[in-house]
Amino acid sequence: MPKYLILKHYRGTPATVNDVPMDQWAPAEVDAHMQFMDEFGKRLEENGELVDAQALSQEGAFVRANDQGTGPVTDGPFAETKDLIAGWYVVDVDGWDRAVELAGELSLAPGKDGRPIHEWLEVRPFYGAPSATGD
Amino acid sequence: MTGPFDEATLRSLVPSVIGVLVRRGADFAAAEDAVQEALVEAVRSWPHDPPRDPKGWLVTVAWRRFLDVVRSESARQRREVATELEPDPGPTQDADDTLQVFFLCAHPALTPASAVALTLRAVAGLTTRQVAEAYLVPEATMAQRISRAKRTVSTASFDRPGDLATVRRVLYLVFNEGYSGDVDLAAEAIRLTRQLATLAGPDGQDPETEGLLALMLLHHARRPARTRADGTLVPLSEQDRSLWDTTLVQEGVDVLQAALARQQRGEYQLQAAIAALHADAPSTGETDWVQVVQWYDELLALTDSPVVRLNRAVAVGEADGARAGLAALADVDPDLPRHRAAAAYLHEKSGDLATAAQLYAEAAALATNLAERTHLTKQAARLNSSAGE
């Protein structure tokens, strides 16, 4: 079965339909969102499709090596305009269509006023191992 | 062994059995492996066939395993060293090296993560798989970490006394950071600290180790009230205090009082004293905040820790009002984790809700775990939605 990365972004995607920052929601709406995410993760696990799920802090920096003999160079914290990954699911599913279907479900997580966010998710296939019969 | 099979009792024998093997000439790494194998055997056979002398049983089985390994290695190397390592037929020595194994596993040459891993295996008797699950890393990664740690301490002398402070720090880390997998690491840390407290000190008592034990017991007592069923955090002020474990609170207070009576104060005793004042109060409002601040003053004088300074500012806010708390916060490094959360709380208390909401949102972005991020986001959401009404 092929693996796919379903990537969530803090920013850097096209604008969503219901694009209100979470601290402007009602507390009960935050709870409803968290419950949706929790249930989504559990459902993936029960389906036998979940490989990994992780959430990333907004903090961090870019790092590269400097000239020999001096320490690495950092650039950050991240500028407002940069694409910023918020987290991911790795799923092991029947194929592309199923991965897209799952990302579509995730996109409907409830937001402000209980309406779906219609968030953009990025879906990326993993490279697999060469198949034994493929030569 | 009488009564039902108790795995914690079995595992409490592990460091002592490793000690016996090392005294008989095994190197620490090989002794530790052999004892792990004996443990697996014990878990299989003890429930239906409990030994009369559990420690003697473990020593016999572990020593046999150790010799098997030595013999097969020496056969492979075509050398005859096994004859030097024939089993000692006499009874095991009276000397108990449990404390030496605690010291070795918290050796200052180890990184904190390695010391924690080695302690959980060689002192607590957990399997590599259990330790790996607890810290959410692959088992192979944890196995490497543990074997590297064993190599690091393999040249350390078993006879030189170690430093109790390094052991306490490792146990505190285990208590504070472990929360996943099928092993209750907080309970495990309490078990080991209890064991350490009975071993430490010339008369079997060490006030700082007792202080650490008291601190753990008092925090552990609050655990049932600290999270809701859905995993969200409940702050101290909103906790249902009837859920606190009064037996653990009482034990924590008793252990702390005995420690304080020895008149050698240290940071764990002082932190435990603060936790005891919270445990004693029916609500946040009825907490003796003036005394809490006094303990923080003493803790600050002892440690000069920025985190203590931050927590003290919040306590000052309760004792002398939000403005005094904000004034105390002005002396605290604003880059500290949770600085904004504390500032948000004090601003809300002072009535400046707009600033508080903004600070809660910033604090959420800086949170180091999801439960805290959600909690802080909801604080901001609460203030923002009540402002809009």
C-alpha cells in the first residue's frame, strides 16, 4: 500500500473560506475543533491507515552552515510571509484517491461559528521501494 | 514470596541483583543484560511457581545466563576464560549495591536523556520496549541509547560513592516528563525515589531526597484533577479538589515535615512546602499566598532561578494584588517559557482584558505542548468573545 503525507500549514496556502484565527472563536468552538481532530486521528487508527501524526510549534528557524571554523547561521524566527508547516499525518492507504478523500474530510474541520474551515491540505506521495516484479 | 505476583516488587530487586553479579566479577553491561533475561524468566514462571527467596532466585538465574554468554563468547574466541568465572557456590553477599547502581546510572558523564533511559532499565527494571514507548522513540533507537550509556559508564568504579544530587535530578526528570505508553512513569519515579530515600544518608535519611519524594507525592495527588476526560488541562484554580488523593497528600506532608525537621533545607523541600500549602487549601482564594511568597523568597535566595522568579511573581499577584504581581514580573526575563501566560493572567486579574487576550494569544503561539496551546487559545477566545457581547 502506498504512503502519503497530508500536510497542514499555519500559513502559506491559498486563503480558506472560513479564515478566522482560533483565538477569535468562541471557547466551545475551539473544543469542537479539537474533538473533530481527535476523532479524525482515532478513525485513521481504527481503519488501519495511520502511520504517524505530529504537530509542530510555530517556533523555529532556518539553519545553514557558515564558512569553515565558525558556527552555523540561523535565519528566524520565520517571517510572516513564509510558508509554515503546522503538522502532518502519514497515512498508508489504497491509493491517491483515498488520500485525497481523507484530506478532504480533514479540511471540513469546524471553525468559527461551527462552520467548516475548508482549510487547504497538501497531499504528497512518498517514494516507495522498487517493486520485486517491476524490472 | 507470598501473596499475588507483584511485578513492582520483582523489579525493585533488579539493582541489587546487578550489584551481586558485578561483585562476582561480571562487568556492568553484561550483568545488566543477564538480569534483564532473568526478569523475563521470572515474569513467566513466578505467577504459578513463586520462589521462596526471590532475590536468590534472580541471582542464580542471572548468573547462569551470564556464564552462558561468557562461555559462548570464549568458545567463539577459542580462549578459555570461563574457568575464572565459575559460579560462586556460597550465599550472596550481605552488602547491597543498589545505591551504587543508582549512582552509576545517573553518572555525570551521561547526558540527561541517557541517564534517564539507563536508570529506567537497570534501576527500574523496565524493558527497552517499555522505555521506548514511554518516550515515543523507536525501540531500536532506545536500545542504542541504552547500550551507548552502558559503554560510557563501563569504566566507572563501582566502589566510589556517587552524588545523590545527580540521582535526584534524573528521578525528577522521569517524574516530570514521562506520560505515555503502558508504564506509569510518574508512579515509577515515586517508587524509585522512595527506594532512594531509604538507602540515602548515613542514618538512612537524606532531607533533600525526602523533599523530592514529598514533592512528587503532592503533585501526583493532584493528577486526577489536572486533566479532563478529553485530555484538556485544568488549571490549579479550577481543579475539583475533591478529586485530589488525600492519602498521597497526607504522606507527602508527613515526609516533608520529617525532612524539614532536619534543618538542611534544599530546593526540593522548598518546592514541596509550596505544593503542601496548595494541597492544604480548599480553594485558590483560601490559599495562604503570603506564606507561599515567603517560601518562594527562600527558594529564590537558594537557587536564583528565573523560573522561580516567574512563579513568585504570580504568587505575589495573589498575595498582594495584580499590580504588585505585574511589578514583580517586570524583573523576570521576558524570554522565559510561560512568561506571557503569567503576564496574561495578571493583566486579566488587573482588569485589562484587551491586553490579557492579546498576551494569551501570544502565549499560545509559544506553548511547548498541544494541551497548553489549546488551553491558552481558549483563554484568549474566552476574553475575546466576552468583549464582543
